[in-house]
Amino acid sequence: MPHQTPTPEEEIDLPQVVNLTSTSVDTVQAELVRMHQTLARNVAAEEVDMHQAVVAQVAAGQVSAREAGLGLVQAETVNLTNSGVGAARAQSAIIGGHAGVIVSTSAELQDAYTGLLVSREVKAERVESLVLLAGHVEGEVHTMMDTRGAILAGVVGGLVAGLILLAGRWLFSRNE
């Protein structure tokens, strides 16, 4: 009897739905993952719904989190309410809470605090950011450094570093 190669659907037999409550897990993979008061290291799913949960790393199509903490998120759509994230990369990000780094095509933030926000379009209401790099910003954003400021800081920093290296080379060169 000839050997048949399994199709990708047969190779990966993921559960349709995984519901986790008051538990701790290492890795979860499913089409839909629902988490409540759960701690997880890695979650991979088409859709993740979290409430009062903590996840180190998430890879998903859609992530929805309420009162949750996330380390690294990679998704098409991220929707965080009263939550914190270390770094998120998404096509569309809706953030209410704290974020270290957000990289997205479009970002909608309300009552949010970010370290670095990079997005083509930003809609904001009561947002504070250390560094903002955006093509179009609509709304109230208070930032330490905007796109122009970041470019200027890079140019000035490069010039200062170059001058220090040049001075060091001149001071410590041997006269032979």
C-alpha cells in the first residue's frame, strides 16, 4: 500500500476552542483561545480573548484583552482595554492602557501611555507618548518627541558621536 503524505490540515489537528480558567499553562494552540485569570507562556490562535490574564507571547489573528498583561504580541488586530503590553505589532491596534512599543498601520488610543508609537495613522484621545512616529495624527497626543524631534535627535546624536570620536582620535594619536 503506497504511503500518502498528509495534508497540512491533517498534520496540524488543533482544537477548535480552548477555555482556560484559573490555571497556568506553557503553550496553547487552537482556533479560539479564551482565558480568564490564567497565566500562559505562549499562545497561538486565530482569535484570543483574555480577561485578567497574563501571557508572555501571543501570535494571533485577533487579540482582545481586558485587564490583562501581555509581553510580546503579533496579530492582525489588537484590542486592549485597561491592559498593558510590552511590545505589539499589528495592522490595527486599539489601545486603552499602557504600552511599551506599538508598531501598526493604524492605531486608535484612548487614555493610553506609550513609550514608542510607530503608526501610519493615529487617532487619539488623552494619550501620552515618549516618542511618536506617525504619518497622520488626529486627536490629543502629548509627546516628548514627535517625528521631527526624533529625526533631529538622531542627526544631533550622530554629529556629537562623530565629534567625540574625531576628538578622541586626535588626542590619543601618537606623534611619531
